[in-house]
Amino acid sequence: AQSVTQLDSQVPVFEEAPVELRCNYSSSVSVYLFWYVQYPNQGLQLLLKYLSGSTLVKGINGFEAEFNKSQTSFHLRKPSVHISDTAEYFCAVRAGGGADGLTFGKGTHLIIQP
Amino acid sequence: DGGITQSPKYLFRKEGQNVTLSCEQNLNHDAMYWYRQDPGQGLRLIYYSQIVNDFQKGDIAEGYSVSREKKESFPLTVTSAQKNPTAFYLCASSTRAYNEQFFGPGTRLTVL
């Protein structure tokens, strides 16, 4: 079984500052990793994914993440945040291939302060 | 436009009543999923289906039931056996090839 730990439940950041949202996972097999964003009372939207290949993954809205196998981490970064980035961010993992469900972290609430 | 539809957006029921949440997709995806979201808990998998007429229990299946009679549809029934049904319910779908899941807008169920 796999698990995901999002180390911060809330991250307050000033507008135009950089941000990093941390995610660590545990799994006994190879994994696929995802970051999703959720705006209030809405579904989840995929920001980016790591399936294989380059460990630096670029996503939508200027976000990127780096897969670090030795540290079992997949931290999400953005060099300059905007007020519209205020949302809940979820890290998720799936073991191997197939169509099993995702295992999610508990989420990080990103709060952008003007 | 292709996507996932969940209805209704808000649902109120009395305690002890069964209720069915709808999920429809026109993405031609094989796999469909139901998740439950509670504040501060992330998403937890209830049931998933990789193919028509077949489904598997997720981590918190007790008190829920599903059917998958058509590729496009995966309704979830919250039964009276579910002890704490008030939550936000999200439906998702995926192809095996891409692995990522696409989510619907969710249904917020409140049991009074």
C-alpha cells in the first residue's frame, strides 16, 4: 500500500513571492505522482503529473514539481504567485500502472496575501 | 464538450433514507471512481470500476453501493448503513493509458 504526506496544512504567501508545497510519499513499488488543485466547492483539476522520464515536470499556471526518488518527494513550486492561486492543493500517488484509485494527501491550503 | 457531470450539486436527505448520486461521463473512459472528501481529510476512495459490469471496493466502501451497467454511468447509492454520510462526493474517470483521473464538479450531500 502507498501513502502520501503533505507536510503543511496551510501555507500563507505574499503575492508575487515564490512558494513550495511539500509532498512525501511511501510505496514499495514504482509510482506515478500527481498534483491537483481545487477551488472552493469545485472538483479537482490536474496541475501536473510524473509518469517517467525527466524528474522536473512542468504543469499549468506556471507550476512545476520535481520528483526525487531517493527522498521519496514530489514538491510543487511556483516562482511568483498570484492572488488567483489561492486554493487547496492535493498531492496524489498511484502504484504502477492499471486503473486503480489514487491515494491522496490531506491537502495544503495556499493563502495568497496582497 | 467532453466531461464529467454530477447531479445534483447539493442534496439534502433525512437520516435513514437511501440516496443515489449520479455520475455521467462522455470521455469514453473505461475506468470510473467515487471519492469522499471531508474537511482536512483529503479524498478517500469509495468504489471504482475498470470495466462495465465490474467494480471493486475502495478504502471506505461500507455503507455505499454502486452499479456499472453502462460505460458512461457510475451511480453511487449512500445507504442508511453509512454512519456519517454528510460529505462532498467526487466522481472521476480515466483511461488506463494516461493514468490521470478527470474529476466532476462534485455533489455536496447533507443528511439532516
